[in-house]
Amino acid sequence: MIDKIEAIRKEVDGAKAENASQVEEFRLKYLSKKGILSALMEEFRNVPSEQKRELGQKLNQLKVFVTEKYNSLKEGAGSGNKLDIASIDLTRTATPMPVGSRHPISIVRNDIIKIFSDMGFSVAEGPEIEDDWHVFSSLNFPADHPARDMQDTFFITRNPIEVLLRTHTSSVQTRTMEQNEPPIRIVCPGRVYRNEAISARAHCFFHQIEGLYIDKNVSFADLRQVLLNFARQMFGPETKIRLRPSYFPFTEPSAEMDISCDICGGKGCAFCKETGWVEILGCGMVDPNVLKACGIDPEIYSGYAFGLGIERITNLKYKVKDLRMFSENDVRFLAEFESAR
Ligand code: DAH
């Protein structure tokens, strides 16, 4: 019987299988109920008991050997099989992967930054979680100004210090002026938060870009020319601008800027409420109190600032009617913008 076991071992060692059916043949021949190993087990019952120990060991070793061989044949037939390679069509085009598109707010933010950086402005950023000083006090907000109210501002803590979500990017003005000497020429893009009910026309967060230029002899005429250039690059070379007197605590004088309605060309339509103009931003000459608060001497330096809402500009450019679309992440909406360019 020892000879028989050895002969089977050799046979198994040399066995080959090129495909699944040959592997199955191997299994049937050696490992099935009617296979060679089962027959050997039968024979083993009848061997004299003094040989059982040695033969039993050899039989077990053979069983392990055959099982391992079977497993390796199975693996080989599965992977290296020539038939499988032949059945793969390497010339077939790959399954198209849908590519994401840039968010409309990012597209417009980048466009705005490009226009201002071509005019010499660099980009500055600041934190969204702010303190009262940078959002209000340094910007000349009176202590009882309604913008500080719980209605508008999301406070994180009120005592002992006020920590809040910034309500505008004007806070980055202050941070930059505190840390840098004039000349300063920056635009500050970022997200801002206000405690407002969400509707088609208002949201509790949106995006702004703040602009600031501080140097010697900066005038309102400089501001007007920079904003005119911006409006024409953003909305087309025929665009007209109009500056209306307004009030902001951090600028004096202050103005709001309208552009001629690009739907009716200024004649008046439903979009511009028959006025021919649409408002796009707030601006003005930086109040001397703000310069002082940031350690800049208003006797030597002057400057202008402006702030615009990115959603507002995007709405004007792409006629999006519902502000909520910007944060709902509906890919059908988002995909429209990159291709519209
Ligand atoms: N911070 C103002 C707002 O959130 C926008 C603004 C107006 C910024 C006038 C300015 C400015 O820098 O001069 O409504």
C-alpha cells in the first residue's frame, strides 16, 4: 500500500489542468466519493493494526497534498486561462465617467477675482468664526446698531467675549489693515452668515467679496473708475454704472452702485422693476475712524472699500431666480453653468 500511495503522489504531482472542466476531472478522479482517495480509505480499514499508524500518517499526508494540488489547479485555471484573455475586447471604449462641474458660485467668484487681480488686487482671507471687534466695533458700528442684533447675527458665545459667525467679509479689511502697512490693495472672498429665514430671496449663508485699497491720495474718482472697469468686464463693455448716496458705518461718504439692466438695455422691464437699473454693490471711502482703529494714520492715508454679494452677481449673470438652488446641490442645476460659458 505504501507503494501505491507513493505512485498516486507522483501522478498527482505531475497533473495539469488547462481549464475548469479539467480541474473538475481531477477532483472527480481523486477527491470525490468514488475517487481514488476514498478507495484507499476503504483499503486502509483492512490493513493489520500494527501497520495502521504508519499508513494512516502517509494517507493523511497524501490527502493534504492532493487537496492543495486541487486548489492550485483551480486558481491557475481561473486566472491564467488563455480563453479568458481572448474573450476580453481590449479595443472597446471605456465606460464614460461623469466628470463634475464647478459650482456657479465658484465660477463667478473666480471671474471676479480675475478682474480685480488684473487691476493689481491680491486675495486676502479671514476666519468665518469671528469676534465683535473685527465684525462690528473696529468698523465703526455704534454699540446699539441693529446689525449686531440677535435677529441678524449668529452668536456662538456672548459672555465673557462675543464669538460670532461673520455677517460680512468687511472683517477681513480690519484684519488686513491691522497686520499690514499701506499700500494695501486686496479683495476678500468668503462665506458670511445671517440669521434669516430661508426663502427664494434670502438665505442664512451666502458669499461676498470685499475690496479695499489704502494708500496716499486715494480718491472717490479712483473708486468709481475701478468699479466701472469691473462692471464692464463682468457684464459687457456697454454697461453703465450709477452711484447713489447711501450709508454704511465704515465708509464716509458711502454709495450703492447700480448697473444698467442688461435685459432691457436700460429701457425698463420687469427684471429691473421698470427702472432700467439693478443694484450690485455697496462702497465708499473708508471712514477715518476705521483707519484709526486699525493703527493707520488718516492724516497720511486714505482709501476706498466696496462689498458685493456673489449670489447677486451670479443671479444677474445667469438669471437664477431661487437662492436655495445654490445650496441644494442638484447636479442637473450645477452642470448647466460650466457648459454655459
Ligand atoms: N459689508 C456690507 C454688507 O455686508 C457691504 C459693503 C458696503 C462693504 C460698503 C463695503 C462697503 O466695504 O464700503 O452689506
